[in-house]
Amino acid sequence: MGSAGVIKDYIRENAIQHSDKIFITINSKNLTYREFDNLIFSIEQLIHLQKIFPKRVKINCSDKSIFLASIIACNRVGAIPIIFPSSGNLIKFLDYNKIANSDFEINDNSCIMQPDENDYRQEIFNNPEDVQCILFTSGTGMNPKAVELTFSNNYNSALNWNEIVHFNSNDKYLNILPLWHISGLSIFFRSIYFNFQSIISNYNKVDFISLIQKLNINCISVVPKMINEIISLKDYNIFKNFKIIIIGGDRINKNIFNYFKKINERAYIAYGMTETSSGVAGYFLENVNSYEPGFLGFPHKNTIIDINEEHIEIKSKTVMKKYSNNEQCNGTILTDDLGILKNNKLFYKSRSSNFIISGGENINLDIIKNVIIGYNQNIKIKIIGMDDYKWGQVPAVFLEEAKYDIDEIKK
């Protein structure tokens, strides 16, 4: 953190001090600090050219370099970036634009000009309590919620992860998680504060193994579904000599537990959510002697976790400022997760709302129900989450009568 309680722009600082050091690799293309700073500066200019200066900017890009640079550009000019899910993850009948209330959009068709490297660029500082970004998450009703995360939230989350991982500038962190999701975006923020190289790529298990071997990756974050796919390959050398493998987004199963016990590599099981700027609890699997279903771990540094009327309650500097158009959280959130505390060990029971977690993603069962009822309002159905080896849970639809066209319902 900079002087007088402000947060420095470490990308700008490194663009001056370590201009030719590789900051980030996106789809096999290396970007140095200077090159990434130039891209950010060009997007700053794009924002400044608007007739009315935008306050809330919709970020809707498939180009990952422009996507990430746009977030920092907004941070520099005092606009709030609103990060939209990728098109395939938007719930089609929901009005995200209305929820976001943005007044400008940066997308793949935006005209990004090449900046003059001689342009004056002042040192940047940010107020820790200002909103750094807004991300969408699933809501307990039909609408997704817009989560406001401050600079302080993301910075303190990075500090907490550093207490666990102990980052250094030689680390190479493979980021295969969605950038529009806190799981992927938080890795980007950590790389800014701790000066390590992050390698961003889409996930498939073949390329995944190739990247690890080719680039000497030593840090990675994954969801259990990815590990289950790796286990199916029966290759026990994939994570050899890794510094850490962070597994989050859902509970692990016994097969994952046994796999990491066998290969004896450093797997860290994490629990967190968008509203807490990623993980707030967890444990190294090597420190556990036997598999305990639902075990989520221990609170991270400067984090207090309690059970309030069966709900998991989290107090931390990483807890979001608020949901947009709602009251401030003041560092505390009462989650929809039901849990148990035993000797400071946190265990997960279930969700109190009508959700399941499948492959690390929240799925609202009410949305599935409404789609099917839209097909036939008289249909009688029940939808539940069922345990699944690959996905953790999957939604299952039960029909009370067998007179409907099953193929049409599946479609």
C-alpha cells in the first residue's frame, strides 16, 4: 500500500522500473509491463474522448488483454468497471444492462488507438474504499446480484493469499478460470501486487498439461471438476514440484483427497465467494489425516467466521462494500451457506436457498423450473440437486406425470 493510506498503481510503477519484464501471458502472447501499461493508457484515452465522462463502464470483451486493461483504465480515470459474464454465461431473459446501469461500454468493437509512449503519465494512487470493480453473482431470487468490491477488498484478499502461498517474482501462475468471475480475476489482482507472471489460458485437459510442462508453472487455481478430469488420466506427475494447487468453488470428493495424498503435492482446499473477494478459509490437504465430507478448513488471517442461526457469517476486510442499490455490509456478510463450527474447523452442510453448485458454478433451480413451466404451465415437477462424481452436483428434474414430451423438455 502506498503512503497516506492509498493503494499504488503497481502496473504503472513497474512499467517504469521493470519495463521489459513479462507481466502477463495471454493465449501464448507475452506482454511486458510497458506493453500492458501502453494498452491501459490507450483505453484511458478512449474513455476521456467521450462527450460526457462515463461513471459506470460496462466491460464486455472476449479479448482478454483488452478486458483486463479496461478494468485498470477505469480505475485510473475514476470510473467504475462493471464486469459482464461471457455471452455463454448470461441468463438470457435477465436484463443485465438494467441491473448494471452503465453509461458507456468497452467491447471488442471499441477503437483502441496506439498511444504515444512519450505522453506524460502521472503516478496513480487509489482510495482503498473506492469501488474497484463490480461483478455479477447469482442471487437468491431470479436476478443476479451486482457485487461492489473495493480496492481494499481486493488488496486485503491478495495479502491473505500471500500469507498462504508466499508469492515471489519468479512464480508462474496458470490462470485457467473465468476472468469475469472472482476466481480468475482475483489471480490477476494478486499478480499486480506481488509482481509474479500469470499465464492466462482457456481450459482443456490436454492443453492444460502441455502448458504446465512447457512453461514451468508452479502455481494454479482449479475447481474440483478439473481435478476429476486429471485423475481420469492416471498421470501422477502432472503437479510434480508445484508450489501450490488451490482447489475452490466446491467441496472436494474422496477421490481428490486420495489423489493428492498419493502424489504428496501441496494442494490447498479453499472456501470463498464473490462477496468475499475469493477465498476466506481453507486448509492444506497434507495436514489432514483422513477425509471429512464437507470440511472447508480454517479462517484466513484477519478473518472471523461464525455460525449465525445455522448460516455461515464472515467478518473480514475482504467482504464486499455492498450489493449495488443496497445497504453497505460494513465488513460482515451472512451467507446462504449453512455450516457447522467444530474447534474452529468449518464444515459445510447445504445451501439455504434453492441453489446447487455444479462444476464450481452456482445454478438457480428456480430458473430451470420457470423455463420448464414456460413450456407447459400445467406441468407438475420437482427439481433437486443430486451428487455427481464429475460435477459435484447436477440438477435433476422429476415429473409427476409421464404424459409430456421428454425430448421437448430436455431441449
